[in-house]
Amino acid sequence: KELRKVIRARVREMTDEEVSEQSAQVWDKLFDLQEYQQAKSVGLFLSMPRGEIKTEVALKRAIQDDKLLYVPQVGENFEQADMEMLRVENVSKDT
């Protein structure tokens, strides 16, 4: 829990540009991985406007790469990881 607090505090101090740049670096590395390229499905989360890695690029790329895309639906007890992965369907590749 303590490490999570430290990381969140550091991310809050970053500018939007810094978050976008670092997010792009993460996704570039992910897309280059053989595991990603061979995967039939991927699980990603929908990022909040601030304080998190930006996932929009990765979500669009997964759809364009014909991956089955899953996102978490958070239940009542987020701190206890109460969530279920839901498949995203009927999304256009032009999105």
C-alpha cells in the first residue's frame, strides 16, 4: 500500500505532457513484445483523466490488431480488487 501511495504522489506531480510521453514509451514496448503479438486477447483499463498512464492509444491499437479486448468492471469493494473483466464488443477499427 505504501509503494502505491508514493507512486501515485509522483504521478500527480507530472505534467500531462510527461504522462503522455511516458505512456507512449510503455505502449511502444508492449506492442514490440512477442507475447503481445501472439496474444489473441488483452486486458486493459480505461484511464482516468489525470494521475494514470493514458490507455487510449493502447485500447485503439488492440482493436486495430484484432485482439479480443477486456476491461475491468469494478465492484463495490475496489480496495479488495472486486472486479470482473468484461469483453468490449462492437467497436469499429476506425474509432
